[in-house]
Amino acid sequence: MAYGLSVFKSDGSLGFSTADITWQTVAQFTVAANATVANTYSEIAGMTVIAQRQLVNVPPNAQEDYVPNVVISNNSQTITVSPQSGLSSSQCIIHVLAQDT
């Protein structure tokens, strides 16, 4: 017998199932403008990891705004955020997501 949750669409087809692999939130943190931050999460070692960047403030009209670079390393355990080379970066929120494939 299988356990889990299945959500069906109005036409009867499967819309979502917990039997599928989904992205889970691991962490969320804010990085100040022009800062470098490195966080390590040992519980996600070996998983597929992505990091999403979200600007905190909308830039004024006719002004470029840069999000920092994000590097995932150390067997997907370490997330390093740093300004782009030669450019100043804006404050942003980093969302770390993982899936066990």
C-alpha cells in the first residue's frame, strides 16, 4: 500500500503527488549590498541544490542594478554569495532549495 497525497485536477488527471520529487526549502538569508557570505548546510550533501536570488528593492528608473554571484560547492553543501567582479551588487535575499534525486 502506498502512502502520500495526490491532488487531482477538475478533469480527473493528476495535478500533484508527494510521490514525485519536489524542491524543498533549505534556507533563506539576506545578503547586504556588496557583501560576501558563505553558508554551509551539511544536511544537503549530495543533493541537487539551487539558489534563487531576489532583489530587496526595485532600482530607480534608468539605473542598472546587479544581483551578486552565487556559487554552490563542497558537494552541494556550501553556498557562497559575492559581488560580480568590478560591479557593485544590491542587497538581495537568497533562497536555497534542494531535492533528493
